[in-house]
Amino acid sequence: MSFFGFGPGQQNQAQSVEVTAGGVPQDAIARLRRMSGQGGAPMFTSDLSVSEFVLLDELQMQPLGLVLGSSIFHVGFQIGNYFQNQELGYLSQAMYQARELAMSRMEEEAAVLGADGIVGVRLEVGGYIWAPNALEFTAIGTAVKAPPGTSYRTVHDKPFTCDLNVQDFYKLHQAGYVPAELVLGSCVYHIAHQGFMQSIRTLGNNIELQNYTEALYDARELAMSRMQAEAEAHGATGIVGMNIVEKNHVWEPHVIEFLAIGTSIVRRGEKTKITPTFQIGLND
């Protein structure tokens, strides 16, 4: 008897997966083409709430499909000086590269659907017990199509990406702006340990731990400046919805990644009047 399509003697053989040059499985490409109407009636998938779907319809924007990108990345090893605050550039580079792979694959899926943008993008990092030194980076959002005669694509002729929910996207549109790209800056930083004499001097005293303050300040500044540089590179007016996330991931406690992330925006039209509405929720 065979299970899940495996024939006799095949259960323990590794199964190869055909992928595009960008790393997207060909099965995903075929599914997305069916969704876009190639070979059947078009159908969309999304993680939109009903309210978000209705708001998109008011903007005459059409959801095309839930798109995602994934990369399981082995993060290398780098040792920081025990008593020195310093960026671990090798690890910073790894975190950038892994997220870029996930984002580019999500954008490739959106391109197959003919999307003009991706809303509600989530960047997530997680791990698995069976891969203790590896992290999975995922990017996921809903691809959308702009109404005919309008352009939401970036200066690089790519679909826009944003981590805004549709309610915020709607308000941004009403104010005459459109999102450009999800921009981020990453910095993996080694926080110096306190020396013995320093620990003795601070024992029982209210005193600033200056080396810790300087380290966190420097790490956040590096992450924020890199995020800002990405926005400047495509002529953004500003960045909204910015957030700074600090995580230890798989490293020892004194090594932390500082991630600055937000949505860059550009002005594309005139401000339109927003009419406030009164709503009563039906939930308890």
C-alpha cells in the first residue's frame, strides 16, 4: 500500500520541488494563474476582514489573492568582544538577506497576479525544533489591483508594499498619498558585559548604566538610519506606521537584533474630504 502518492520503496526518498529562478514553487505559480482566470473563472483569496474588503471596493480596488514569500535561513556565527559594544555586521547582513528573499518571492507571486500593490504585509520570523540554528522568514499580504487609469506602482515600476491595514490605507488615499514600499533597517548588536569593578560601583546605587545606554542608542540609530536611507532611495515623502522591534532570536542574551520598519509614502493626488461615520459594534 502507498500513502500520499508515494509508490513502493519511495517513502524515504527526497522529493525535489520545481521552483522559479526567484525560488517560488512552480505549483504556487500554477495556482496563482488559475486564480487570475487562466484556465477558469477568476477567484481571489485574502486575509481581509469584511470591513476591509468593503473599503477596498469603495476605492475601486480589487483584491487578487493572498501572496507570500518564505525563506528558511541558516544564520551564521559571530562572536563579539565580551566588554565591547559593537554591531555584528555578519549577522546583520544575514537578517537583511533572508528578509529580502522572502519579500522578493512575495512580490513575484503578486506579479503573477498582475497586482499593483500588496496591503497588510506581515514580516514574521520563527524557528523550528528540527532546525535549531535556522530561522524561517515569511512575508505575507493581500495583492490588489488599482482601478483603470490610476498608477500605484513605485518609481522602480514595482507593486507597492505596505504593512498598513486597509482602514489606514483608505485614510491615506483620502489625504492624497499612496504607499510606496515597506522599508526596514536591521542591526544585530552585541551589548557589552559589565566589568567586575563596574558592577561593584553600581551595587545599591541609583546610577545610569552608561555603556548599556550607549549601546542601545547606537543600535537603534543604525537601524533607523538604514530604514530612512531605503525611503530616501525611492523619493518618499515620509514614513508612517513606524515601529522598532527588538528580539534575541537564537543568540546569547547580549546579542539583540534591532529592526526598524514602516511604510514609506508619496503624494499622488489632492486631499479629498473624509466624512466621519458613527458606528455601533454588535459584539458583546
